[in-house]
Amino acid sequence: MKRILLFILPILILVALGFTISGIMQARFTEERLMDDLKRKARSVDEGLELSAKYIIINNDLKQANRLVDSFQKRERLQGCVIYNQDGQILAITERFSDFKERERPYLKDILSSKNPRGALEKFKEYSVYSYILPVLDDDGSVLGMVEVIYDTSYMFTTLTELWRKISISSIALILLIVLVALLIQRQIFIMPVRRLTQWFTHFQRGETDKLQPFEEKGEFGKLVSEVEQVALSIRVARRTISDEAHVRLQKEELWTEAKLKDLIHAKLGDNSLFVVSNREPYMHIFDENMGKSICIRPASGVVTAIHPILSACGGTWVAHGSGNSDKKFVNSKDKLGVPLEDNRYILKRVWLNKAEEQGYYYGFSNEGLWPLCHNTHTRPIFRESDWNMYKEVNQKFADSVLEELPASSPFIFVQDYHFTLLPKMIKDKRPDAKIALFWHVPWPTPEAFMICPYQNEILEGMLGCDLIGFHVQNHCNNFLDTANRLLESRVDTEKFSVVRLGKETFIRAFPISVNAHIGDGSFRVDPIRQVEKLRKEFELENEIVAVGVDRIDYTKGIVEKILAVDRFLEKYPEYKKKFVLIQLAAPSRTHIKRYHDLIGEIDELVEKINWKHVDGNWKPIIYLKKHFSQDDIQPYYKLGDICIVSSLHDGMNLVAKEYVAEKDDLSGCLILSQFTGAARELTDAILINPYSIEDFADSIKLAIEMPKEEKQRRMENMRKVIAENNIYRWAANIISELVALKNIT
């Protein structure tokens, strides 16, 4: 549109200016012509009345005078007549102009003395009239009196108005014609070629190579098209070459790395695109009031921690809620941007939600309903019909956003978590060829617990639109199969671990999620020694044993139980006062929900109480850091911690435990891990605890402190081997390989 305006706006301005100047000149000419015609008529009428007026004045025949002036009362344009005596006094006047008697008219004396006629425009009431006064002379040339005719001039203004109307209509018609012709020209010489090129690119991006018709454009645009075709051909050949080379490299490497995952993607998926859908975005732009500008941050999130390395390795598109207050400033016209900003590896597409949508879908149904339903933490789920309706609307909005991006054939879509239970079926209904996997990052409850949800059938049917559903541990898979078997008309195959519903088969698998371990490659994001020393100096921790906790402020994370355990530990073993410190990193979340808001106050009060109880000089047992931390901010605390305490009351996996182990390259440190986490199934060399048992929890802290160095190193080495082998790349590779296998089966 801007290009079209730049093209036609100067023409329109010139046309409008030309019509305006021409109209002014034509109107002025018409006005002068009408006025000359009026003067001529007035003079002619006045001269015709001269003899009658002469007779009336000489004979002082007032009756004849009134009869003469009254004859003008019925005329249309010639509206009035006045007869004066030689002293300028009115002898007779047309009734409608009787007010003239009251007016001061000094020019009458000038006419009587000069004997010259006078014609001029005069104001009468609210309109203008033309007055022509002719002296009446006797045979000797003496003035006997005067006769005046008065004309209505309104028809002149009506004529001019009609003239301007015609000029305006003509100019508007011409402008519209010019716009139409310009649009047709623009369409022919620019829009249509660009549209053909855009359509060509769309087919290329979707992999519809059979629809890539050659161009026949000429001139400079033809040269551009030719270059585009050459680049596209090179990309297509390069993709094929990369895929073939990836097959070869896959056979050589054993440990799963970023490079090996990339090879797997190229070998298994080829030109098929990988799409990830999640609520949390991997990068968000926020306005920093202290710096006075917008900055880009990576939010601390288990989903982000897990998925970001995968897309960084293999590329693709990540569709997520744009929740940063400056997010809209950094996307293109399609709401996309390349990330990471400094080294674009994949595309982030942001979906915008208004406050009502975010409140109903995210805070309401997802986090006041599904979240407590899936966690055995004795928090009552809340289900509102309005939240459910908004949840459906947002799922549809995300589905539409994903469908816009899908290539022509067999795309792979990887949906994350409980925010999008309806999304798989919505996409599958429109694109049955799409292969869809859903990974459930939280526990799946028992059938009895899930039956609490009023919308159980819709949720299960939406999830079974997937080809593959993944959970962290086998027990969650078993719970899901039992739930589908009891609540839906479906067939559960316990040998294949699948659910068949209305002829559609969905496979259920356990994929323990992990982290990008950095083990064995010698790469670290920060200088660990310098960062640790900085923290020791900042918190005065020269000789203390440091325990670290890293959690969102959530009732499932067991932060309260952790603080109570520290309190009990210091009560039972007072010799560790002034020798032990817990640094608790706590990121506030979902503060709009009352349960979370109350929990923040409860933890604040408890920390203050325990610190006051055990304080000794400058030493206090708990350093409570309540703010949002980026992933890079957290890493030095892992390095610093002699102990890491993960006390979740119920958790799907908990990647904090694995991140801590991954950072302990010197084999120091000890992990205290809740038995109610998925990580406890893999990291069996951790000190496993029941966080509800405060006494045993306190004893476990003592055990971690007093454990011999050799035993700590042995345990840490074993755990590091586990996460080195079962890292995030292997997790992704297993899911992708499973999806590809399903594609081949079907």
C-alpha cells in the first residue's frame, strides 16, 4: 500500500491542484459574466420605467406610483422598485422592501446632484441584492426624481455553487479513475510477479517441489527471480547432501551429542520441519527500568532447559506465548524472530494472548485446575466453566498458528505439557498426515484422581489425537493407560503400550528427560572458579558448608519442608551452627493465584522465624534469594554448593538435580533428592529422602555433610555417567526415532 501511495500520490496532488486553480478561474469568470448581465438588465428596466416615473412625479400621481411598484411584488428575480421625488424622499416602494424607508442612504444626494445613475450590491436583511438607481430628468435636464430597481442575486450564488459541485464531481471521478488505473498498472507490473514469487517460495518452503513451475519474467525482476531459483536449487541439493552425510556419521558416534542429534534429524526427518509448541517461550524481551531499555532473557524453566538445546542443534520453529512486555517490538510481520539473537539457530513464533485469555487458560484452568490435579500435594483443584472455555479458545488459537506454518507433507509437531491437551486433535483434524508427539512434563494421576476433572473425556480425546505421548517414568504411563481404559470407550494394548480410539492408535512411552550435561566436552559457559569465589566473598562463606536449593516458589517443590528440615537439623546437631548455610534460590511464579501468593508470605515468615531463632552474630542459617534467575545466573551456585537439596513433594522429573550433577566436574558435592521425583529413578546414588519426614530429612543433611570424600566422589561419578549417557540429546533422539518408526508403520 505504501508503494502504491508513493506512486499515485504526486499525480493526485497535481490533478487536485489543477482542478482547484481551474475551478477558481472558471467560477470567477462565471461570476463576472452573471454580474455584467444583471447590470445590463437592471439598466434596461430602469430606462424602461423612466417615462412612467416622469409622468408620476410631474403629476404627483401616488395611486399610479403604488400600482407601478406593486407590479414588482410578483416577479421572481426583479423583486422591487422604488420611486423618489426630487428631494430623495420615497413616493412609492414595493412592499417587501419597505424597510428601505428607515435606512440611511447618503449616496441618494450624490445621485441627485451629479445626475449619474448608480448600481451596487447592497445588504438587505440576511441576503444580498443588486440596486440600480436612475435619475429622472425633465426636458431641461433638471432632476425631477429617481427610480430604483432591486434585483435578487441569490440565483448567482446558486449557479456558482452548482458549478463548484460539477467541478468537484469531475475531479473526484478523475481521481478515482487515476487510482483505478494506477492499481491496475501496479498489479500488472509489480503485485502479480511478486505474488507468483511468493507462491513459489510457499511451495518451496512446504516441500511441494512438483508445484515449482519455472518463471518467465523478463527485465530486472526476471534477473531477481533467476537468482532466487538458483539459491533454492542450491539449498535443495545441500539438504540432500547433508542428509546422506548424516546417515554415515550416525553410525560412527556412540555418545549422544548436539552434532549427533543434528545428524539424526537430517537423516530421519530430511526436509520435514520440526515444530515445538509450548506455553513458555525460550527467549523473552522485557523492559528493564533500571537500564532504561528492553533486554532479552532466557527464563529459567524445565521445558526451556530441555527443548532449547534440541532446536539449537537441529533448527525448526518454536511456537510459544509471547509474554514479555517488549516482545512485540522484536518480531517481524509474521510474529517471528531468529534465536538466539547473537547466533540464530531456529525460529521463535510468538502467539499473543490478552489478559482475559491468559487469566482463564493459564492461571485458571492450567494452573488452578490441571496442575494440582496432577500433583499429590493436597491442594484442591478448581475448575470453572469460564476457564475451560478460554482454555479451548487458546488451544484453538495455537492450533491455527501452527497450521499456518506446516509444510505440505508429514510435518513433525512436538507439543509440550498440560497447557495443550486439546491441541493435538485440533491439528490432526486439519492435517491428518502430521506426526504429533505430546510430552507430559508433570506426573499423570491415578484414574480416581483424574475423574475429579469435569472435562475428562474432552482432555483425553484431545491427547489421543497424538501419535505418541511421552511421560517421564513408566508409572505415569501405566496411570494414563488405566485412565483411558476406565474413562473412555477405547482398547488398551498392554503389549504395545498403546490406546486405540475410533480406529486411531496412540502409543504411550516413557522418556526420562535430561539436561545438556556438558560432560566430557570440556565446555563451560562461565569461569567456575572466579564465579564461586565471588559468591563466597559476597555472602561471607569462607568456612561454611553450603547447601543449595533452586526452586520456583510452588507448593509442589517442598520449600517449606526444606526450611523445617534445616531448622530441625540445627536443633539436633547444634555443633553445625555457624558452619552450615542453606542458600535458597526461589523464583516467584503464578503470583496472581491466591495459593501461590499465600505461599510466598508463608515462606517469607518461616525464613525470618528460623533465622531469628538460630542467628549468631553475622551468621544466619538461611540465605533466601527471592527473584528470577537466568540459567547462567544459577550455574555458579551449583558450583558453590557442597550439597544440593531437592525436596519436591511430587515432581515429574526435576531437572535441578541433574543440572547440579552435571556441573560437578570435580566429583565434589552430594545430592539430597526427594523419592517423589522422577529423577530418583535414575539418580539412585543420591541420598533419597521422604520430604514429609522432617526427622529423617534432618538426618540426611548430617549424612551428606559427614559422608567420606571417597564415597561422595564414587556416587557423583556414577550419577554423572547416568546423565552423560541419558542426556537431553538422547531423550530427543528417542522421541524422534519413535515418531519416525510410527510413520513407517502407518
